Amino acid sequence: MARPRQHAPEALHAQVMAACDDWLQSNPVHALSLRALAREVGCAPSTLLKLYGSFGNLLQHVNIETLARLRMVIEPLTEGVAPERQMRSLALAYWQFAQREPFRWQLLFDYPLAQEGELDQRQSDMIEALFLRVENGLKEYQPALGDLEARRLGRTLWGSVHGLVQLGLNERLGYWQSQQLEVPELLDQLLSTILAGLKHRSDIA
């Protein structure tokens, strides 16, 4: 039997991420195995275990790449844009990203995130950056909003956005007069309701 090719760690990592990307274009992660992935990149499974420590850690690197892609999509949407438009654009971009990358999306939210170490910190930083964009947009929209309330409201809002996105991907939003309810319309209604209420609140210190 021919011996597996030798790989530099950086080159092998790039190959593994590319192979995972190819797989997730049309297949769910639960059908992917370490052995199949090693065969795809031309190395032994033990080589991947040496590089990543576990198959779970390997998948966490895929999640980091997914979060980086999402960040690249949403970053331009908040530059020099009015806060209401920011919120609407972020929510719609979130939905469109999930539509384009359904199996990456499934991996990101169905597979437990890293619990410790560098992977955990990198994931946490990326997720926190997304929340901060929402919080900053809310505070720009309603300058009287305090930091704590902005943090709570940002997570409440984005939890609602995420719920609609997840239900939309699973086609579980239901119908109205035989027509399926559409995620963009529901996101627009959600943002309109929350922002209108926030704008006219009189109890914000």
C-alpha cells in the first residue's frame, strides 16, 4: 500500500477545511466521518487526530470558518448606515446566509460549541462581536438606552431573529390562506414592532 503523503500542518488544515466545505455544500455533517475526510485529503486518520486532537475539534474549526464568513457578510452592512436600516439589513443577511449555507448553519447550531481553550475563545469573540453590532445599532437608534438594557434587548431581538430563521429553514412557520409564511416578511414585522416600541418608550432612564 502506498504511504500517505506528508503535509505541512498549515497546508493540511487548508485542505481539510476545503474538503469540509465541499462536503457541506450538499451534505449534512452527521454523514461525514474522520476516515472519509482523511481519505479525501490523502492522509491517515491518525494524522488528522494528531493535528486537531479529535474529530470534534476539527468540526469546531469549521464553525470558526463559518462565523468568519458570516462576519464578512454583515460587516459592510453597518458602515455609515442609519440604525434602523442596519437592523433590518443584518436580520435579512442572517437569513440569506443560512439559506445559502444550510449544512454549515446546521453544524454551527446543532453541534456543541467548544467549551474551553483557544477554540472556545475565538468562537466566543466572534459571537460577541455580532451581538455588539446589534447592541450598538439599538443604542444609536435610541440613545437613551443603557448598556445593560441594550445588551438584554440585543439578545432578545437576535434570539427572535434566529428563531424565525431556524423555523424558516425547517419550513415550520405555517401558512396563511394556503400560502407559506415568508421569513423576510416576518423579520420585517419583528423589527418594525420592536423598533417602534423602543422609539416611543418613555421609561428609559
